[in-house]
Amino acid sequence: MPVITELETFDIRFPTSLSLDGSDAMNPDPDYSAAYVVIRSDATDGLEGHAFVFTIGRGNDVQVAAIEALRDHLLGEDLDALLADMGATSRLLGYDSQLRWLGPEKGVMHMAIGAVLNALWDLRAKRAGEPLWLHLSRLSPVEIVDLLDFRYLSDALTRDEALAILEAAVPGRQERIAALLDGGYPAYTTSPGWLGYSDEKLARLCREAVADGFRQIKLKVGADLDEDRRRLAIARANVPAGFPIAIDANQRWDVEAAIGWVTALAEFDLAWIEEPTSPDDILGHAAIARGVSPVRVATGEHVQNRIVFKQLLQAGGMDVMQIDAARVGGVNENIANLLLAAKFGIPVCPHAGGVGLCEAVQHLSMFDFVAVTGTREGRMIEYVDHLHEHFATPVEIRDGRYVAPTAPGAGTEMHRESIAAYRWRGAHAAVDA
């Protein structure tokens, strides 16, 4: 019986603020970071589980400490038993009453639980010899719903309803797997749109995005209305007529300000407004959605759990759901979010603007296509061209589409050299390779 012998954590930070990659109206100087975890056992196969929580610099050490707090829940535990019943494993971590008090089911502790669960999923998929998306897609509908916690969801999604959605998608699974392996999954790019970029760089990256086959671009807005008008005019001038352009305010506005600002930019034929206000303001999102229609409202990268997603859907506060692979309680809770979106008929276009998020979230969208919704229509995964070289199985983009990964695991394993080179040593310490 193999047991878990080690949970190792790392505080990893990349100095992206130096080039203003990732800059927006609320986060002008992000340093893309990962509170990183590795799970090891005494199994003879020598396989490890790797995952992380994405942050943008200061406070990454707090997130690492939260992951460390889960160490005693895992060390010495039967690895086969944990991996065989990931629903029970999720409850083992999430139902600890003392740790739960720190949330409940939100904040650094909830994300830490998600990181540990994602590391275990990475290990499980590696042991199965399959990429995570394929491994999940081959589970039966009953096995999938057994992963989920329906507490607080049953007024919107019951176990029986979730089972019916999954059973309806069983026919054609193999054809959709083949379609993914052949044609991948559509992507859009935020790479042109960071606020810190020059006009020349914005224009060039817009043209390159079109030439590279992306289906949409996204620009950061919210710092200055006149500047937003000017930058959107540059973007429009450098893409074909009718090409979708989304905007992202990163929670910048109050409700009335959001409605007024988006209305003032509506002439640019916006695909959606992303995160127009606080991610916790469900009724505010609903008011904005009514006030800016037909511009769609997209949100989710900072939504802290399935309950908030449920209420946003119930209130009509989102037209596009943007799950994040490292924000909620791991793969299990994100499957619940996918099923909620399917129940309400809302497309899922995941957030992936951060180190490793492209690598991680592609598996969830591909699982959604194969085993939940059966469609890629109106769905895209965000893509940013940053830091992929630090991963053992970096994401691959071809003709503006995510190429379906075939390597075993969840895609979340970093190179040991990158971990060593970018491990945080303090504000005044040199980062040496």
C-alpha cells in the first residue's frame, strides 16, 4: 500500500512587472507568481503530483502557508484510496471544521485545498497514463457526479439534473475526443491588451493575433475613458471589420459607473465587458447586465466558489462564465461550475491570464466539450503568451486553437530548473538561476 510521504511547497515569483505584462486598471505592476505544491509517495512508479495557486506577487507566501496547513491531512494516507475516491478526498480537506472557519469555502484556504486536489488529479492522471481532460472524459456520469458537493446547489442544480446532463452527452464522446485531437479548442488572446503597452505594440499585437488565427482579442480598460476610446480605436483599425473585441475592467467600477463607461464605449462593437465590478456583487452584475445589453457581461476569474456562480446565474448577472483553474476548490468544484453553466445555457470561456493557467484550464474546457455540453460553439479559452517555457508540457497553440494535450497529467508541472531559478528569496535577495 503506497502512502503519501511528502508535501513540498515553493514560493515562485516571476518579475513580469518589469515589462508590464499583465498590467491593468486595478493591477498596474503584477509579478506573476505561483504558490506551488508537489505531492510525493513511496509508490514504486516514482510519479509526483504538481499544482499551484496563481497570485501576482506580494502575499504569495501567505498562500504557500495555507497549502502547508494541509500537510497533516495527507502525510501517511493511503494514496490508492485517496485517488480512487476523489469526492471523498475533497471532503476530507474541505470539511475540516477548523480550517473551514477561515472561509468557509473561499479565500486562501479554499484555494490551497484546490491546489492540493489539483496535484492529486495530476498524479492520478499520470498513473492512468492519460492527459487529465481525457481521463475525466472517460469517467461514467455516476463517477463524475460522485465527485461533486451539491450542498447549497440543489435549488439550482440537483444530483439527478447533473446526471441527466452528463448522460445526454455520453453518445458521441468518442467522436468528440477525436475532434479535439484533430482540431483542438478555440482560443482568444489578451496579449495585445495590457494597459502598460505602447500604441505601436498594441497595434502590432492586434495584427499578429488576427494573423495567428485567434477568434477574439481583449483589451484592459477602466483607468481613463478617453484613453480607452483611443486604444480601442487603434485596435479596431488593426483588425478586420466585425472582428470580436472584448474589454476587461478587472473590477474597477461601481454599478452606475460601469453602465455609463460601457455605454460610452459601445460604438466599438464590444464582444463583452469582463469583471465590471466586485466579483461578490451579484445584484450589481445583474443590474449591469441589464444596463449594458446587448453587450454581454463575462465574469468568474475571482468568483470564490460554486455558490456565487449559482447566484450569478440565477440573478442573470453573467452571460459568459469564466472559470479559473486555481481560484476555487480544484477540479471537483470546477466540474460543478461547468454543470451549472450547462443547466443555465451559459457558455464557459475560462480565464487563463496568468502563469500556468493556460496549461491547467484547457483540460477543463476539453472535458466540458466531450462529457458535458458536447459543443465548442461560442466557447473559447483565453490565451496569453507568457511563461509557458517553464512547464514540462507547455500549452501548444496552432491556428488560434489549443492543441489537445496528449502527455499524462494535468499540465501543471514546472521544470525543476525554473522552480530553482524563480524561487522567492525575499525583496532584497537576488534571484539567481
